[in-house]
Amino acid sequence: MLDIIVLGAAAGGGFPQWNSNAPGCNRARAGDPTAPARTQASIAVSGDGAQWYVLNASPDLRAQINQTPALHPKTGLRSTPIAGVVLTSGEIDTITGLLTLREKQAFDLYAAAPVLAQLDANPIFEALDRTLVPRHAMVLDQPLTLKPAGFTITPFAVPGKVPLYAEQGANPAEVKTDGETIGLELSDGTHRALFIPGCAVMTDALRTRMDGADAVFFDGTLWTDDEMVRAGLGVKTGKRMGHMSVADEPDGTMAAFRPLHIGRKILIHINNSNPILLSDSPERKEVEQAGWDVAFDGMRVTL
């Protein structure tokens, strides 16, 4: 069994974003049922229903745990069913929630070597006592059995870029496949799910890996590449930020997935500017007609 709970479905900043006066965020802030609020992207996974692994520690992690009964303490004065945290990148909205987990609680922390190097370089993360929270470097394409949770996890390279705070050099937004950004393949031996919250460009290797999966959670950051620029919300395109766009265009996600056979296709890590967050938008209707689900906080997928 793979039991997956979406703790948060939004991209960095959440929905509504705290300083956004855009129409969509105002609708969410007002409690519009067609624009439900979402926290920043993270999922929890279990193979036995008792021990859970959190994939990406968002800045909203404390609230996400409190809103998810499966992650509540069950024994003793202090305890947690969270056996570990697995990171797909070193982005701020992926690692900041680690600081929420600093209260002398044992769990395992897994990430690719470049991400662990980012944590090692920042002394604030020493607040996580390494004697209680050991850091494990995952090897790309090497399955890792997570006991006692009852499933394996395989990290694999995904085209991406270094975190914004680590950009430097002549080409700071260079797309790399060296482990700065990874995807995670989850398997219980029978079922297979993939978690890919950030992807800069589709590759043949990635298509091959996803084909035939029971479920894929995929980067849904922007609808169109220049969406934030056109809306006056920023100067960066999706490509500059290391994200594909969802729209049915030649280099978009919908076109890239069309030839693939996947049980459930789920968009996650959705920016507050993306109209698919609004259940009454034409864009939302388009993705649903194409067989996509739009993730929401509390969504549960059991395979």
C-alpha cells in the first residue's frame, strides 16, 4: 500500500500569498469556495498507515501537521509518527520547515548531496541536533527501503536550477541535472507513484520513468511561462525560475504527458497566479477535461 496525503499544494508564498492583492488571492482570503486556500507544497507518505515520511518541509509544516490527524502524536508526552523527511531541492519553500522540527525529536533526514551541502553551509540548520536527526545522502537511481514505513523510495535527477539564494556566476539560472533538483519514485512492490514538484524541462528519460506509473504528482507552478510578467507580479518567467508551464503548448506539461499512460496525473506546487487554482476558471476546466487533478490540502491518494 502507498498512502499519500497532500499536506500543501501551493508553490512558494502559498495561496493567498501574504502580500498579494491580486484577484485570485483576494478571493481565497475572502473564503470564496471556488478559490480555496492552499499551503506550500509537501506530501506525507506511508506504507503501513503508522509510520510516515514527509516529502519536503515547507514553511507551513507546523500548520500542516496540526491539520493532519495521521501525523499527530500517538504515544507518550512527546512523540511523532513522522519517521523521516525527504527533500527534493534546497529551495526556501522546501527546507525552511525543518526548523519547525527542532524540538529534540528523532527522525531521519534524506536529500541528495548538493542539497545536504546547502544545509551544511547554513549554521541555522544545526538547530536540528545531528545525534537525533542524522543526515543521509541519497544516491541517485538507488532504491532506498524506508523501514518500518513499508515502501521504497528512489531519487532521480530532474532538470532544475540552484536555489535563488545560491545563484552566482555568469549563468545563474543554468538548468542542471546534477541532483540540485530531484524527483522521488515511491513503490510498495506493486504500486508506483512519483513526486516531481519542480521540473525545468521534459526529457526522454523522465518520460520513460513516469510512463506506466499509478500516480504522478507533477510541477504545476505556472499556467503560461510569462504569466507573472503579464500580470505585473514579477519579472521572471517560469523557465527562469526552473519550472515548466502547464498550458497545452509545444513545450508545456499537458503536451509532454499526452503520450504517457499514467493512472492519476496530479498538479502540485501551484503558484498563486495560476488560474487552475480557481475551480470556475476556463483553465481549470481544460486541465480536468485532459484528465488532470489539481491538488488541494488534505487530498488523499491510496494505491
